[in-house]
Amino acid sequence: MNHVCSNPVSCLPDEAGHFGRYGGSFIGETLAPAVAQLREAYLRYRDDPAFRAEFEYELAHYVGRPTPIYHARRLSEQAGGAQIFLKREDLNHTGAHKINNVIGQAMLARRMGKPRIIAETGAGQHGVATATICARYGLECVVYMGSEDVRRQRPNVERMHLLGATVRAVDSGSRTLKDAMNEAMRDWVTNVDNTFYLIGTVAGMHPYPMMVRDFQSVIGRECLTQMPSLLAELGMGRRQPDVVVACVGGGSNAMGIFHPYIDLPDVRLVGVEAAGQGLDSGRHAASILRGSPGVLHGNRTMVLQDAHGQVVETHSISAGLDYPGVGPEHAWLHETGRAEYAGATDEAALEAFQRLCRVEGIIPALESSHAVAHALALAPTMRRDQVILVNLSGRGDKDIDTVSAALA
């Protein structure tokens, strides 16, 4: 959580939580005191030596960090061109990157005297991570999840129950992540005195986009050290990757690996959105590629909306990418040109899922499979001595039923 920087892009947000024209805090009067309290607490503790020492201890001894970087040799050979490497966030405790941020926020909740934690989840990995850390710290846990996601992510629902969490299915709207987040925010307004809202992505009102990014940036910081050493061992020179690729829904895993690289202009940053059944089909979740500026869940960002500003329904085979907005820092990185954004369809993600399983013996999350799909498309356009680093944000146990149904 190092906050010393010189680049105007990587130093954002400003004091009001803005990344250029994005971000901020668009909330009602009822929540304003709670958000202000959270902001003050985070700014107080984020560089506190005792807080940082505890955070790093938990990452090492509870989560199992650092996660390794793996050279996917056979996958690279099949793709042709650039060498593909995987940052193995799937090897974290709970099976995804989500636990990094959850530990940081739970530590903050304890210091703020908030015994009740609420969270929203789509694919269920954030819900599982939240339930896990609440069990670890003895906190009450309530997780909101769209009923459609409850259906397609049943294994994670059962895991949350085993960990002692209450899972509340949401039947409104599209019954997915957006609706779960709406219900969680209603709960927070009602129970603001004793409740901490643990948001799982780099969206929401300030300070969440900054705070979640800071906790997740451990991913990229590890890569900065690991890549030169690994490439030197392979005789490719001590250097950083040519391209860093990550999937983007709300965008926490992507910001986690992107942010430490922002000040290295020779490293391309590519975020991969869910193109669903095609970017022009109307059935996708590509907020940057097909959205427009708007306000969603307390911040100004790129939103999938109609001509009247109403949020439209989204689609992705991946529950974790099925969100009609994106973190405001991603919107800013896209606008400034520091990061590129592409789309991967359901079909491409399914193909990448199967190839990684059969060629490397790794079962990826469907979210991560979107990033793998783009890497497979990008590699043949690059030289064999160039390097693509993919953030493999989670494992795919939770997606087996969805994949089986789709393939059938």
C-alpha cells in the first residue's frame, strides 16, 4: 500500500475520489456520515505500521502469498508467437484474488467497531472470501446474491453456508450482481451504525475504488519482482512483460495487477470485458466498449444504459463479469489511453477454459478464461521472445456445472 508516486495517472484519485471526470461519491444524506467515517478510517490506517504488518502477516500465513507465476509452455506452443505466463491467483486460500481485499476491509471493520459485515457477490468468490474472513474474525456475515447467480453458482452458496454466512437471494431486476449490490446498499442504509459494507470490486463511492485497488495491488507488486527473476532463469533477460492481460467486470483483479505497472509505459495493459454473445448483440457486459458515462452505485463511470439513462440488462456466461458498470479508474485509464480494453465472447471464454484444462492441467474460473482467450488471440501477433502475463484471477471449480450445461 505504497502511496508515494510521481505520475499524475497513478497518483489518482484526488481528495474527492475523482479519476479525471470519473469516480466521486454520489450518495444520499443517510449514507454520507458512514462513508465519511469509512474514508477517514482508511486514510488513517492504510499507512499505519501496525495495520500494514498485520495485513502482510495475514496474506503470508492465511492466504498463502506470494502466489507464483507459471510459464504455460504448452499453451504458448499451441498458440504460437509470444510466451504466455499466468499469475496464479487461483492458488490463494478460497481460490481467487478476492481474499486480498476482504482481509484488508475486515481488519478496517474491526478497528471501526463494526461487528456486522454485509457484501454482494456474483460468481460467489467474493462472498466466499467474505464469509471466510468473518469466520476467521468472529464477525456476523450477510451476503446478497442475485437468485440467478445462486442457481448457477450453487457450490459457492454451499461454501458460504458452511462458513456460517447468511445468503440472501435477490429476485429483483436481472437477479444478478447489479441487483445484489442494490440490496446490499439498502441494508447498509438501514443498519449503518453497526454494519460495514464490504464491497468486492473497484466500484462504488469513494473511497472504495481506491481502497480495493490498494489492497489488490499486492498482485502487481509481486509481479514486478517475480517477472525479471523468472525471465532471467529462462534466458529471456531480466525485464518486465510486454503485455499484462486481465479480465474486467467491476475490475478489481485487473486494477490489482495493472496499478503497479502504470508508471512503466513500455508495458501494455489490456483489460478484457465480457462480450457475451457479441458486442453488437445487445447481450454482453462490455461497459467500456459499449457503455457511456453515467452514475451507478455511487460513482460516475462507464455504464451500460439506454437513451434515457436507465441501466440495461447484461449477459455473460461468467457470473462475476455480469455487471453493467466498471470501476472508475478503468474508465479513466481507457480515456487516457494508458490501458486498452477488448472483448471476449462466451464462446471464446469456453474454448479457452477447455484448452487450459487439457493443455496445462489448470481449471480456470470463467472470468479468468476471458483473459486467457484474449492472450491466445494476441500471442500469434507477437514474437516468440515477447511475453504476455495473464492474471489468472480464480479457479473454476464453481463453474463446472455452467460449463457442462453450455457444452451439452
